[in-house]
Amino acid sequence: MFHVTIGTAGSEPPTLEPDIQMTKAALLYADKVRLCSAHYSTWIYALEQKDISVSDMIKQTYEFEEMIPHMFSNKVEIELALFGVRRARQSLRSKNPTAQDIALREETKKIGAQQFQDLKTRFGTLDLERALSEFDCAIKAGLLEIHRFEIMETENIGASQLRGTFTESVKKIADEFTSVIMEAVSDCRTYPMFDDGPASIVKA
């Protein structure tokens, strides 16, 4: 089996065009492709906001709960905010949702969609939807794997920003990216395909 590992460090302004073109080229020849993109593998989480599921809404309530102590200095405000988040979580978990429960879900969906729209406006060159549509068929066919950064799965990035440890989180992402790149170079079971960023890491 011919396997390819693609590594892209991205550019400024951020664009996913290299990711799309390199993935298309790799899929022409490879049986399986793994994409580790500094941009797509990080911003893929923003796509989940576009049409957020109830399970992701529930997950977000836990993230908000972790963030709240860093958002307020007054103990009463913290307790009130925590109470509100926990009530929202209880509503979202309802197996027989009331009209009020359904309204909360619809409002949360609207907020998620607006957050995604705000991201699109802020980063006009970062066309996540196009990249998703290009990759989706290959992912469903089992031909393409998107690398998901471990820290993005396990750590609350919003909370890290509030508590002042965001720089450490970014370093962990950079270290993991470098690890994937170097592993691809040393692993004879995959063929490395990099843009200038990862290539310079290997050269160094």
C-alpha cells in the first residue's frame, strides 16, 4: 500500500489552497493519505460551529464552566453564571424537550452559525467550507485522514487564553506538528509530501 503524509505549515494571509492542491495530487497516486495542516487541522474545529450538534452544545457547556471563574472577579457573578450554564446543560440533555428546550437549541445553533460567519469575515482567504467539500468524499471513502491535534481534543483553548497559558498551548501544537513531520520522514511506510514550512523544519 502506498501511503502519503502531507504536511503544510500555511502562510499569511491564511489559505487552504496548498492543502487542497497537494491532497488532490497525492490522492491520484496514493492508496491512503494523511493531511497534517497547520491551518486546516486547527480551524477544522470552527466547522463544527456551523451546524452544531446537541452533543457538541453539551460539550461546550463544560468548556464554558471551566472558563467562567476566569471571566468574573465577583464570587456571586461566578455562581450565577455557573448556575445558568448548568441549567442550560440540563435543558440540552432533556430526552423529551419542551418548547423552551427546543428554543435554547435553536438559539445556540444561531450563535454557532454567527461565530462561523464572523470567522469567515475575519479570515476571508481561509475557505474552510471549500476545503471540507474537497476533502469530504475522500474522507468518507477511507482514503484521506485529517490529523487532529491532541491538545485541541483535550484542552479548553478558550480557558487557556483567559488564564494566560495560551502561548504554552500554541507551543504544544507546534511541537506536535513538528513530531508528525519528523515521524513521516523517518517512517518508511509513508512518503512525505511537504510545503516550504515543514521542508525547512526537516532541513534544520
